[in-house]
Amino acid sequence: MQVPTMFRGVFIALIALFAVGVQDARADSGSIVLTVYKAGWIIGGSGGYGTLSFRGRSYPLSVGGIDYGLVFGGSKTVLRGRVSNISRASDVAGVYGAAGAGLAVGRGARAIVLANQKGAVLELEGRQVGLMANVDLSGLAITMK
């Protein structure tokens, strides 16, 4: 009677793997555009707006955050990219954190990958305009309007 017990274990393991695969298959991706204004002197702040395009619909977004560290100047950054690992539009909302360093005088290129507590992953790149030097720990919050 050992064989049926073994088959039962294998069958349960296959069901578990299938369930995980179905859950991952529901994760989807979309495109995102963010416009972020940033200013500061040691402690800085950022704010802006954006749009998420997901499953044929557009969703307006608000962006805000704080910076602490060596922050100096002001800038405007327009970021475009992809958001992945979301199953519904509201999954993009949340707090994103990253340690970063950068320098932009005039026009500068930016690229960043961030993740939030729901597992959404932002892969963004864009242009920064203004005078901004920073070596800081930044936080960014995205909310749905």
C-alpha cells in the first residue's frame, strides 16, 4: 500500500505547483509615465503626477516623496517605463524605496528600478532637467487619483 500513498503525495505536490503557476500567470504588466518635481537643501521633497496604462485603460496617479541626505537644488524629471507583477491597477499604489546617487546639471539621464510592498516593480528611465545633486535615501509614494 506504499504506492498509492506516494502517488497521493506527488498529486498534492503537482496541485500546489499548478496553483502557484496560475497565481503568477495572473500577474500582468502595463506602462507608466511619471512627472516628478524635486527640490531640497539637505531635506528635500518631491511631488508630481503620472498615468498608468493597464489593460486598455488609463489611470491617473499622484506622486510624492521625501529625500534625506546630501540633497541640493531643484529638478523636473519625466520618467517612462514599465510596471510589472501587478494583477490590478491599484497594485501600483504604494511606497517605493531606493538608495540612489545622481547628478544632473542641465539635462541628465535617469534610470531606476523600484519595488513596492505589493510586489509591483517599476522599471523607469527618463530625463532630468535642472540643477540637482544628491546622494540620499529616497522614498516615493504613488497613489491612485
